[in-house]
Amino acid sequence: MDTTDPLNPPPCPITGAPAVRHIQWVPARLLIKLWRAGMGLEAGPSFAGQERFGLWLSPTGLHFFDPMIEGDLAFYARFHTGALRRQLWAPGCIRRDFELAARSITPGARLLEVDCGFAEFRRLIPKTRYTGLDTYFMAGGVADVRNQTLREHLAEHAGSYDAVCAFQVLERMAAPSEAFADMVRAARPGGLLIVGVPHVPSAQTRIPNNMLNAPPYRQSWWTRAALTLLAERHGATVMRIDNVPWGSCDAVFHWIERCSPIRCGDIYYDGALSWRAAAFAGRVGGRLMHAWRRTPPPSDEGVGLLMVARRGR
């Protein structure tokens, strides 16, 4: 049962301060239908009876869902298969956030990547001592990737790494502040923390009924202020936060947003027929435009944010 009251807002997952605004309610049944139609996935078991989710705005500008319910193992196992089949994610694809992050990594560095997927980032940093962690991809037998959570890995490797990276990970966590604290613990004093997240406003938040931006896959949408405060609260100093340009791996979402007759503002999910039709038109038109135009022209907004911070000594 849902007991959240807009007059008693939930705490920001970074600061613990009360949310400053309730944006909308999102029925769980709508998300279940979107995941089933868009990806052929059953999200219901992950929701464990939750009837609706609140979307809230924190004082940092972070948008977050409440409750924050992560996808279960079965959901993620099928999600990765579905993403490959629908060409939303491809092994060997080098994303632009990888390229930006690689500029900060020095040869010989000992590097840890959290929830590394296919470990594509390793291809850009061949002279490092790379370790990846991922509990979903071990069946593929990817070398140098361990079937461990970060918390498990810390038992023997706290303070061991020159750089700790997480690309499109924190937004999927029910406790992103705790996850970042563990990243800081894994880094040596003076080591780097590199974090990539989806941001708001962005093309992905303007796509109507975008299930890829919703539970049980994503729990939060980020801002520069949210990233900065996250780092500072855990003793890290922000060196830079970059907008990540669109690349061939993700530019389709730029075109989907451009081709949608509805672009979201304060409401992001709606079961109305007009919204379903707009989402369909955006997907069809976006894929055609992506096939024709490929990577969009440079944008101030891009696909996400990449923070490079340094752990205190």
C-alpha cells in the first residue's frame, strides 16, 4: 500500500532534506504496461505490490521516484537481452562519456568500474590495471570482471584504486548516496571518482512515457547541483562536470524526442491515448531520423552529465 502524502514529502536521497515539490503520481499498472509493450518485460514482480510511485523534486533539482524500487535479478537479466535485440545497447559500442572519462585516466592506474556491463570502457584505457564488477554479466565470461557487488569487493580492496568509475549506475540505485560513499572508500586518498548520470532537463525526460527513465530501471534524474553536493557530502572535491555529447550509441533518443508530437514538461507519464500515440510516433520517426542523420549536431544539453571528483587525502 502507498502511504506517501504530498503534504509529508519523502527525503531527498542525497541530502535527506524533504522534497520541495510533488510532480506527479505514476500508477504502477501504467509502468507495467509500458515495459511490456516497449521491451517485452514484466516489471510487476519487481514492484512487489506497489500501486503507484511519486515523482518528486529535491532542493538540488534532482528528480526522484518514491519509493525507490530497483529491478530484481530476473528483470535485469531480460532487460539486457531486450536492449540488445532492440539495438538500444550493443557490445563494442564506445559511448562519449567513456571518451571523456578516459582523458582523466593515467597509464598504469589501478581502475575499478562498478556495474561495468560488457566492460567496453576498458578498450579506451588499455594501459591500466582494470577490474570490473557486475552481478548480471558474468554468464558471458568477460575477463577481469568479478561477480561481486561493490560492498562485497570493499571487504578486501578498500582504498586500493587510483580511479573508481560508475557510468549510468547511481540513477538505478535505491540508495545512491550510500553507493557513492562506497566508491569513495574504494579509492585511495587523492584518487579519482568518475560518475556518469542521466540529467534533467534532457531529451530523455521530454520523451512521453519513457519507461527507460522510470522504475524499476531508473530511480532518479540528476543535475549539476545534485552531483556537486553528493561529492562534497562524502569528502570529494569536484574537478569538473561535463555535458556528455550525443554519440552513435545513444543518439536515437535525441531523434525520438524531436519526432514526438508531445514533449514533456511537468508531466512525464500519462495513460491517455494521445500520449501512447505520441510515444509510438516518436519511436518510429526517431529511428528513421537516426538512420538518416545518425549523430545530431552539438548540443548544450547532450545525453547526460559526467563528474570527475577527487577523494580527500
